[in-house]
Amino acid sequence: MIHSMTLIAIICVALTTYATRVLGYLLLKNRTLSVRQKCILEVVPGCVLISVIAPYFVRDNPADFIAMAITLLAASRFSLLPTVILSMLSAAALRLIWLH
């Protein structure tokens, strides 16, 4: 059974992510946006999600923090599939090294 606070947190994150997407379009619907501004609006929900998830990775385990840094670097250089593979491998390797 899912813990009630976990469910509340999931719902809050989902609503916040949805609200950032919808409010951005509603507030700016009568404006002409540049391509760059449209791209920024597309990534806002992901940024909200990352701001909720990232603190978990930097609190206890330095291996997770380093793996997250590697993932961010990979994401700025490669497409999604190589980034996911590299992030999984780096997290696994760093956790293995860090624990031993």
C-alpha cells in the first residue's frame, strides 16, 4: 500500500507540472513568441520535476551526485538513448566503487 504522504507528494508534483504547462500558454496566448521562447516553455515542466527530484540525489550518496553530474554533461552532448545508458552505467559503477 502506498503511503498517504507519498501519494500527496506525487499528486502535488503532477499538478505543479501540469499548471506550469497550462499557465504558460494561458498567460501568453495573445503574444507572439519567438522560437526560443517557445522552447523555454516546453522545458519548464521538466525543470519543475527535476527541482523536486534533484535534492534526493545530493543529500546522502556522493556516488549519486557524481552520476547526476555525468548525466547532465551527457544530456548536453548526446541524444536521449546514449544519455540514459551512460547515466545508468555511471550510477551503477560509481555505487559499486563507492561502496567498496
